[in-house]
Amino acid sequence: MSYEKVEQARNPIIGKKQTLKALHARLVKELYVARDADLRITQEALDAAKHTDVTVVYVDSMKRLGKACGIEVGAALWP
């Protein structure tokens, strides 16, 4: 279910910097985080999501999250 929602997004925000900007601008309703992503990459976004009351949805795989986002590489975060 989670990957399907990501696949249906029209203008996905991809990348840590863009994700953090969107979180701080309060443009995010849900943050998708790959469980196999390095915590050093995801922690700042998780903290920002908590601070802005954004729901965090965990998915199993960076590879599958990247594919759902329409990119060729794995993705750790997707808002």
C-alpha cells in the first residue's frame, strides 16, 4: 500500500535536502522512510517530522522506494 501511494504522486520530492526544506516549510503530510536506510541519513528528517507533527510511514526497502519514486537508485526518504 505505501509504495502504491508513492507511485501515484505527481511531483515527488526526492533527496534529503529537498525533503528537509519541505518539512521545515510544513508542506509534508507524510514522510516515507526506508527501514534499511542509514540512520545518519534519516535522523534529521525524522526529527523534523516529529517537530512538525508529520506522520512517518516506514517501508522495507530503499531500492523499492526509489523505484516507486521513479528513480534508478535507492531512496532513503520520501515526503
